[in-house]
Amino acid sequence: MTRRGGLAIGTAGLALADTVAAATPLAAAAPLPPAFAGTRQPTPLRFDPAKLDGLSEKLVRSHWENNYQGSVRGLNMIEQRLAAAMADKDFPPVAYSGLKREQLHRSGSVVLHDLYSGGLGGNGQSAGGIKQALTTAFASFEGWEAEFRRTAMSLAGGSGWCVLAWNQHLGTLQNYWCWDHTNSPVTGTPLLVLDMYEHAFQMDYGAAAAKYVDAFMRNVDWEVVEARYLAARK
Ligand SMILES: [Fe+2]
């Protein structure tokens, strides 16, 4: 199994696609449609990275500037490569497959990183309807947190995310294991997202992933989680 961090780009399929796409000039001066625009900009951090509890400014900035922005740039590039490929009627399906794989991978990384950083900047104190709902779903709030932490630790250093989600179809709150930016729960709406790739904690905690999870929990903005939950239930 290959472990891939937020900056990982490149598969055999993509390499082939690069070669073909490079020989296929973007035809027109007409602007690309939104699906292929490739003009996405990084979402700014909503908090002062120097003021998180137990997560250093150096780590937070490095994560945002390198891993996250690398994913945004990668997604933009892939969208434009898709447009170029669609303009070439002879573009091989196997090469298009590589581009679509990378589109899925980059999209997952951008969305999950946005939701991860967008849920930080708080004081870690849970409240409101989401706290009550988690208490009901897991018998106690502590029961939810224990399962969330265990799910996170099952991925420590691996290629994955730990996601508290509202499952629209099942009508349940669940903690999901989300592998490689791409394997998300079907009909699950993310409420709280925890990055468990090593790049998210190694600089501060080495291999001590549990201490990173402790720090993450101290910085969760539960007002954001509550807002996501209410939006998901509409
Ligand atoms: Fe990350």
C-alpha cells in the first residue's frame, strides 16, 4: 500500500496524460466552463495560527502553505488538463482515467483540508444541539469522543482522515475512517474533520499521534460543528 501525503501527485496514468496533454494546446481563447476552470484560490485560515493550543505556528503554516495549497494547485492543473484532453478526440481512455483519478484525489484533499482548518480556532468546549445529538447517538458525549479518538488512532501516520459525519441516508451520526482523500462515507456530510497524515503532526509531536489528537480536540470550534450539523439536517 502506498501512503500518500497532501503533496503527492503523480501516477503512471497521470504521467502518460501529462505527455499527451502537453502536446494538446488549449484551443480557444474562450474561457473554460466552471467544471474545467482551474482557478480555485486557497481558503485563508480563519484563525491566527500563532494562537492555537498545542499546535505550533510553524506546523500550521507549513501544513496550510505546502500541503493544502499544493492540493489546490494540483486540482487547478488537473481541471485544465481535463479540458485539454476533452478537446482531443484521440485522447486515450486509459490516460483520461489517470486524470479522473487525480481529480478525485485532489478534490478530496482540498475539501477535507478546508473542513479541517475551518473547524479549528475554537476552545474545544462542545455545546448545543450537536453535543446533545452525539450524546444520544453514542450513549454519552464521552462515548462519542472515545470512538472518534480510536478511529483517528487507527489511522495514525497512515493515509487518512477521521470524520464525524451526519449520514443523510441512514439518518445517523457516525465516525468514519476516510482513506486517501477519496474514500468518503456514502451520503455522509462531514461535520468535524481530523487530518491524520503525518504531515499534520510530525513536526510538533514526532510519532506521538495521540498527543496531536489531544491538541486538535482542544482547538475544535464547536460552533462551526454545530452550524454544519444544523445545515446538514435541513
Ligand atoms: Fe493535511
